[in-house]
Amino acid sequence: MTLAMQTVNADPMRIKPYQAGDWSGLVKTANGAPMAIHFWGVTCPACVKEMPQWGTFLKRNPSAKVIFIQVDDVTPEMMQKMLSKAGLEKANNYYVASPFDERLRYEIDPKWHGETPTTIFIDQNGKTSRKTGLIHFQQLPSLVGVGS
């Protein structure tokens, strides 16, 4: 059992589990609208820097469809602390509940090796594109279908 699985049921922020086989269902939640799915980690220095920017972006663009998936094997408290600090405690948050292995990553993007931060953009036609590294937040509104 991973650390993240031990006490997640007591999580008041309702960070939901994500595991192999969940990708297609998650993508379908876009319902034909542009969406971003952002993979991040508590132990990723670039993610620590970027997550507050995501919080600011969602505060300014509450209609943006963004899902956050935390990939590190850490306690729910560590995830909650970082999400709260970033202003993302009410965002659509998930954590990887099974090993973040090749099979899981292949389902998401066969060419992705698991680097974080990584954002998968899904356009209104369901076409995906991947951006590894920090996001250019000035360009983000057009990618997730909100006014700038």
C-alpha cells in the first residue's frame, strides 16, 4: 500500500484516486470542451514554483476545465499542504493511486516518460497535445477555451 493510499479516505479536500484504465473516462469529462490535465509532483521543484500560478489562473478563469493529477508517492497531508498553499484546494484534484509506471504513462501518451510538470491539452475535437515543463500562462486561456 502506498503512503497516499493509507489515509486518503479522511481527506476533506476529496483528492480522488487515479489509476490505470481511468484516462479515457477522464478525457470524456471534457464533454467536447477544451481541457487541460496537469501532472505534478510534491517533490518536483518546478511544480512547487508553478502550482500557485495555476491557482491564480483558475481564480481569474473559473470556467476553465483543468484537472490536476499528483504523481509522487507522498502522504495526503503533503498533497493537501501544497494544494492549499497554491489556492487549489477546491480544484479537480487526483493522485496516482497505483505505481506511476510505464503502463500508466503509456495509456496517457505513449511518448511520455513521466517528466513533471507536464500538461496534456485536449481540444474541442478530442485531439491531445503535451507540454512538458512550465506553462506560459499568457497562452493558457486560448488552450482551455476561456477569454484572456
